[in-house]
Amino acid sequence: MKRIVFSSMLMACLLPGLFSCNSTKETHSTNATLRWTGMLAADGCGYFLDIDGKEYKPSNEEVIPDSFQEQEVQQVQLTYEILEEPQEYTCGMMPTRYSSSIKIIEISPL
């Protein structure tokens, strides 16, 4: 009986900690400048976002609608998560580069 009580108390203490790991990702919302530099297949570098003077490479730029490719530079409303690890990318013949990275949650034109 003591084992069951102890096991139950242990689980009650540990389970919230296991699930709280997912909630540490903080989302931010802001206006940003979206830059389209061309398709990777055509020696472009895809998208970059400028937020408060800092450049970021979206880790999931496939979620950006194709309609954003109509202008090279535009202002957007952005909800995002900052990722801890820099993103590695290559463009055309340039050597591998690294950039601060974000995950886009939502993006819309201003």
C-alpha cells in the first residue's frame, strides 16, 4: 500500500514537469520587414525577416504564401518563436552561412 501511495505522489509531482517543457516556447508578435531574395533553385536565398534591426532566416519558410514573392521587400505582421540554434543555409555558389532563426506561426501583409 505504501508503494502505491508513494508512486502516486511521485507521478503527481513529475508529470506536470514533463508537460511543461512544451510550454517554454514563447511566441512574439510584431511588425517586420519581409525580404524575398529569390528561389533557392534559381540561386536565390529565399526569405529573410528583419525584426528590430536584426536579420532572421525562417526555419519554415514554406508556410509563407507564394503571393509574398510578388514584392522583394514588404512590411508584414508576424507571430513567431525564436529558435535557439542558428540555421545553416546555402545560396547558389556562396559558402555555407548561418543565421539567427525563427519559426513562423502566422504572417500577414500590413
